[in-house]
Amino acid sequence: MDVCQVILQRLQELGREQRDLAVAAQVTESYISQLLTRKKAPPAADRTDIYERMDAFLKLPKGQLSAMVEEERREELKKKLAEPPTPLHREVRELVIQKCQTEARKQVREIFERQAFGELERLLTQKLLDVTKKVARNELQNEKWVRRVAKLRFQSYEEMRTVILEFLDIDVFNISVEHCRAFLDPIIESWNIDLKTFEMEIALNRRLSSTHVTTFKFVEVGTGATDAVEPGFDEFLRVTDLSGDAGEEEIEFLRSLKFQEHRPTALYYYRELQNLRDPLHFRDGSGTQIHKRRDATNTAKHKQIDSRKKAIRRWTRNAPIQREKNGK
């Protein structure tokens, strides 16, 4: 038995009508009718509060309807994955381009038109959709916000809630012109992208969103402070007693470590090197792939450990003196 059948059966058992369910779920009767006649697909459980309200009204165990919907949606997704994606509607594409700031608009248009629904078009449209849906999801329980948007569209509160619930359930492959007019157009003021770094900035309508600007970075962007060599790492490399037998891959790994506030010492990097070499710190033995241990007798290993301890003591004793010499 599917979700629609369960709902219809419970309505009959309770002697209630579809309009009663619509009132309880705070949506229109038309929306409930379309769901139950399968003209509209049930929305995803994690994007709406409608199933919680329905469970309570129909006196069903909490979470029953949402669990059934998720199972149905998984089966439907398996079928969709085998089908090629449908290109965006021309009006949807045009709205996305028009919202782009002028300096990048021409280049973005050329890329869009070069390939129907290509990677960049899907990426940008999905990100705009994600941001808009986040605003709508956060404000769904805010009656004042819903009524404000409803007023802009000359709709009732219940009609607007219905539209929001539908909007939260769409993705980039089935976004419609109506969805764009209802949400993307009023909520998104503009957007811009750096096509070299793919850093994207989205400006939102202050009247409809508490956040005005959102920025996304799709690749790592280095800054002078981030790329500079840590003083402790530089000292670690100079003290051969600490770093003398470190391999090239180990050095690159230690160099890649980044810190926001604390500045690590040379001793930190030495200890990190030993952690990297200890097989007990890796479940799959991947640590030994970075450093191949040399064959040694137990006596040789003990000598190495003693040598390391002496090196640490010498470094700890001489580090303050060395820093005074360097004017630190």
C-alpha cells in the first residue's frame, strides 16, 4: 500500500474530508487533491513539515508517512538515474543570466550557449537554487514572512505555503519558470563568479533574507599568510637531528599542515613525523606507505631512540639561545 492509499483509507476510517486534512496541514485543498490523485509527487520528508501534521491529524504513528515517502522516492530515483537530464527551460536560463553582474554576464552566456545544460550551467543554477531554498526553508514557519511573500504574489497564506512546500522539493533538473518567478527572481538580487577560481558571490534581497551576501569557493585560494612557511617547520628542517632522515613525501606532508592561530614549534613537527611513522596510528597500514622503515636489529632501534632523545634535549636547551641570537 502506498502513501496515497494510506491517507485515503485513514480519511475514510475517520470520516473526514480532504479539505479537513488541508486545513490541518496548512496547505490548499487543491494541493491535497493533487497529491492523492498522484498529479503531484509527494514532497521529500526532510524538506517539509507536512507529514508531521498529517500523521497527527490522521492519528498515525509519528514518522510513518515520511518513511513510506522516502522509500517511494528511492525507487523513483533509481528510474530517473537511467534517463538523460532535460535542459533548462529557456526562460529559466535567461533569468539566471540576467541576475549575473554585467562584467561576467557575456562570458557566462557564451559558455551556457556552447553546451545545452553543461557543467557550469548546472553548477551555477544548483547553487542559486540551494541558497533560495535555504531562505524558504528557514522562513517556512515564519508566518509574517510567508504572508509578506504571498502578498507580493497576490496569494493567500495557504496558497503560499503550498508553493513553498513544492519549491523545497525540486532540484535543478525539474525547476520550472513558475518556481523562478516565485522565489529565485524576488530573493536573488544578483550573483557573480570568478571563472578562474570559481568563487561565487550571491546577493540576496534584504527584505526577504536576513543574510545579504553569501560567498562560495569551489577551489582552495591561497593567501600570503596561508602559503608562508611556518617558522617552526623551517627550524625543524634546519635541525638535522630532528629532520635528517625524513623522506620527501613526509616533508611535503608536514609542509601542508595549516594552522589558524597557534604557531607550532620544531618539536611539534618532529613528533608529528613520528606519529606518521607509527603503524598503530593507521587502521589500513597507510602510514607505512609514506615511510618505508629501514631493517634494523633491536639494538640498532634502541640506539636510534636514544639518539632522538638526546637530540630533543639538545634542541630544547639550545632553542632559547638560538631565538635570542635571531632577535626573537
